[in-house]
Amino acid sequence: MKRWSLPVALAVCIFLKFILFDVIWSSDTTFQSFSQPESYLIKGAIALLLAFPMVFFRSRWYAGIVCFLLDILLVANLMYWRTYYTAIPWNSYFLAGNLADFMGSVYASVRWCDGLFFAMTLGLLFYTSRYGDLLSSRSETKRRAVWFAAGFLICVVATVGLTFARGGFQRSYEKRNTCATPTFTVFGTLCYEFVKESMSITPEIHSEIERWLSATSRSYPVSGVEHRKHCVVILAESFEGWMLERNVEGKEVTPYLNRWLKDSCTLYAPRVQTQVRGGRSIDAQLLVNTGLLPIANGAYSIRFPNHRYPSLAKALKQACGEKGRMVGMTSDKRIVWNQQGVAMAFGFDRLYDEKSFTKEERMGVKKKGGRLSVFATVCRENSRGDSRKR
């Protein structure tokens, strides 16, 4: 029985990992990517490219490291997909520190099938330790190098031809919607986002934006709201709104929020999608505080923290004059999504984060500040505002 060489075994293993990724991803949507020829060509090209160094040096360490890193990349994107139904944006890889406060959600995104990626890596290492060839003649090395290079070029040329025949990479990617990542792999998704982010606003796009703004009312009058001294904005984006005004065993789930909803001074927006683009939970601050939509690629709080934003806080400070004081509060760390920088850009005077609250009544796995500590901070800020007015 003829045994595979180490480069061939590595290329086959990488190719099968991409196929497994597609199966798991597509099980929640559609298996359309399996009917696309470029899907196999792209996976073959990447597998040959990553395995090509093994033609010249036989190192099981290289094979193990490449497969292990690829496993982490694919599994991380599957976990992200199960929450947001999209691949990880390229600049979100630099925000891995945000996960420190949300490890419970991370663990909940793991599935047993994710272990198959690492099992394949272990299987490859076991196979190569027993059957892989460590030495080969110079002529055999050249022959393998030619075959790998030829296969890679064939896959690339065929992929480019099919892509341009369908209107180019960007158009071909956008037409596939949720099956775009399985078709073009995670690396293709990263390339698409990089291309989109580097695009400049053309005169056509600018004129389209102007037409939309001119045809859309930019403000809506609010009537029947009593004038008061304080304005409190509550963002409950992870909480969502389906639990409001519901009873369980005869008891209200959210009695205080229900009471505020019935107040004549409360404005409630139940149909706002708070996690719109790559900023995820920080998108809510932009939507509510400024009325702007997040950028198409990446997190605005990271890319444009010093932008001059029009905001509710600035409008209130202008209306109240020197007496106005705007304070933001979050139960997370201020570095999460760069909330400190965003709060200052929105016109807030101070941001209270998790370290600002007392340690009384800590709640949850991460021991966040409970309602008493938050309530005490709110009361302290209200008393400051009242003393200033007096």
C-alpha cells in the first residue's frame, strides 16, 4: 500500500478542515457553497500553499503548528457565527481582550463538533509519526515542488477566471450572502473586508447619500413629554425587550422597568437593532447618543475615537449651559470597545466603569456591580447636579 508523503498528508488534512468548517457553518443556513466550483479551488490553493514548505523540509512541528493555528482560527469563527451569523471582522482580532468579561458566552458557543478539528490534527501527527517519510532524494523533492506549484497555479488561475466571469470578487462575494465565507473561506472574507475598508467615497456614492438625506426627514417632533431637570438614557441591548411587561408565576419579571414604561416622560424605542455592524454592543451607544449608523467595516469606537460626533449629551449641555453635567455608566471595563474614548467624544464629562461601583451586592460570574451600587452612583450624581443648581 502506497503511503502519502508528509506534504501531501498535510495538504489533504488542511483541505478536509475547510470542508468540515463548511459543513458546520452551512448546517445552520444552506449548503450552497458545495455547489460552487471556486469553493474547492480556493481551499485547494490554500492547502497547497500552506503545505508547500514541507516539500523542502520535513518537520512535524511545522505541520502541527500550522494545523493547530488553523484550528483556532476556524473554531473561533464558528463560535462567532453562532452568535452574530457572520465571520469575525478583521480588525476585531485585535480586540480579543474584550472577551475577558464575557467568557461565559464564549464557553456557551462551543460545540462538540469543534473538537473534530483538533482530532484531525492529532490524527495527522500520529500518521506522520508512523508512516510519513522524513527523507527524499533531490529529484523527488523537485518533482513534488513542481506538482505543488502547478496545482496551486491551476487553482488560482481557475478561481480568478470564475470570479471575474461573475462580475469580480466584490460582486461575487456579496451575491452569496451567508454562504460567502464557506465559499471563499475565512481568508477570503478578510480580503473582502480589507477591500471594502480601503475603498474611498466616489462622487456617485456621495450623490446617492445626498439624495437619501434630502428625501428623508432628519428630525421628528416629540409631543406630550413633560419637561424635567434630568435625562436618563438606559441601554439594555443584551437584555433586549421581550421580557418587559411579562409575568412568571404571577410576578413581574421587570417591575421597575415596567413602571418607567408607563411614565409619561419615558420614551421607549423597542424596535432598534442595537448590534448593527462590527462594533456589536458599542453600536447601541452610537445609535442612541448620536442618531448615526455605524461604519460598514470595523468598530467606529476603535477606528474613529476622536471624531467630532453630534450627540444628545452635547445638545443637552448646550441647552443647560454651565449647569449641565453628563455622566456615562457601564458595568464593564472602560477599555472594552474603547468606551472611555467614545464617552468623551460624545460629550460626557465622566464615565463610571466597573471599578467605580462599590463591591456590595456583586452579581454574576464576573461579580459585576449590583443594582444597589449603580443606584448609589446615580443618586450621588443627581445630588451633585442639584447642589450645583442651588
